[in-house]
Amino acid sequence: MPLIDAHVHLYPPEVDRDPGAWAAAQGERHWAVLCTRRRRDGRPVQTLPTMEQLLRAMDAAGVDRAMLLGWYWEKPETCAWQNRFYAAAVRAHPDRLAAFATLHPAGGREATLEEVRRAHGEGLAGLGELSPQAQGYAVDDPVFREALGLAGELQLPVNLHVTDPDSRPFPGRIETPAEDFLRLARSFPATTFILAHWGGLLPLRDASALQLGNVFYDTAASPLLYDAGVWKRFLAVVPAERVLFGSDFPLNLYPMLDELPAMGRFVEEARAVGMGSGVMGENAARLLRLSHPAPTALRQNRQITE
């Protein structure tokens, strides 16, 4: 079976060299708060791996393919810039990587819709990770809504960032009202939505979410948010075919155990609680219409180059 990580972030080399300075120059303050912060012991909350380092981490974890998600940038030009980087990454490693495009409606109707069409034409597989609440626009923004409608027409799933309303405070935390997601899913029944981070446990809080056949959930950052029992609690309510394994790499999910992000440890957690081939890859492959890459075992000793 393919092992697919449906929630991974990767940034161009310009970001990696000096993240804080880059973010300040680009006006991406929220990203800087979340992605350059350090823990009390001085270690970074996450690293900024190169493409080569990501591929090696995937090999070590036995992950066949990673879905690169865009960030919820505050500037439309940053969104387009990352989209081009992702398109190049997928062209370079079509058997290992797939990607979603990101967007910001402040660029205007024509530019935003053209960006969606261009990303689709470049082979990107969806839109996201988006967060109207963090990006500074309303969920009823007319340009955003038109982009969601276009995503449905083009069969591009949309990944949305969700914050659990009961989660602990942390720098950069934003509220994401559950009603926003319910309203979007009901308003755009032809568009597939993936709610990140277990959807903030939305279907466990509101049974009406279970009636929305166009809503899926990913498991990104799970160990930082919930205990390992969340897998069985969630799947006792939500059908397994609606859940996608996603790590949120390069976020360090086990800071008390690992100095650096360990994608494989999260794979082990999922398997230890009995997650089958659907959650671990087949659901994502079907939803995103991905061809199966060669098994990781066949690549263990190959030389990876960017």
C-alpha cells in the first residue's frame, strides 16, 4: 500500500537562510510568530529542511509520497511565489511529491482565480492550507467564495486550518469558529474540504458535521494536541475513509523525545493504534487521484539530489 503524508510544509531556500529577516521583509509576521519561535530550552519548534532533507526524512520514515501544503500567507504575492516553488518541486520529484496551492483574495478577483487556474494547470492537486481567520479576510469574502466554487469545478480539494477551541494558548494561536467550516461545506457541496488537525474535533462536538459528505479530516500535529487515544475516539464517530494521515512535518511532534522532527515516530504511533491502509495512504491517493509511487524499499539506498 502507498504510505502518504497528506500534510507537509516546505519552503524555498530564501526562507531557510534567514527566516526572521525574510518574514520581516515580506510582511509575513504571523508566519514568523508560528514558525521561528523557540521552546523554553532554546530549541526551535520546527526546522526548515531543504527538499533533499525532506526526501531523506520520508525515506527514513517509509513515506512514499508527501503532500506539500502551502501556507496561509498574508500577502497574495507570497502565495504565488510559493506556488511556483511547489510546481517546480513536483516536476522534479513527481513520484515523491504532490502539492496544494495557496491563495489570498486581496489580490483581487481576476488575479486570484487566474492563480487557481494556473496552479491547476501546473499539476498542483488542491488548495491550502488556507486560514481566512489568520490571513485577515472573512469566510464570506466574495473572491474567496468564488475561488472555492472554482476549486469544486476543477476538482481541487481545499485544506483549511482548524484550531481546537479547547486547545492551550500558544504564540500565534487564532480562533477558527466551527460554524465557519460548516457554513462553507454546506454552501459549496461540490467542493471537497479537508479540515486540518482533526478538524478541531468538530464532528465529535457537532453531529451535523457527519452529514457533510464533502468534508474530510487530517491528523496533522496530533501528538502536540491530543493523546494517542484520539485516533480511536475520532474513528469511533467518523468513518475511516474520511481521515487522512498527515504529520505537519517539519513541526517537531515529540519535543520531549526528539531533538529534530521525526516523521517516522508519528507513523509508528498511527500503526500502533491500528490504522489501516485507508487512513495511511489509500484515502489520500483516491481523493487526490494520485498514482502510486514506487515502494520506499526500492529507494532505500538511492542517491537523492535536488
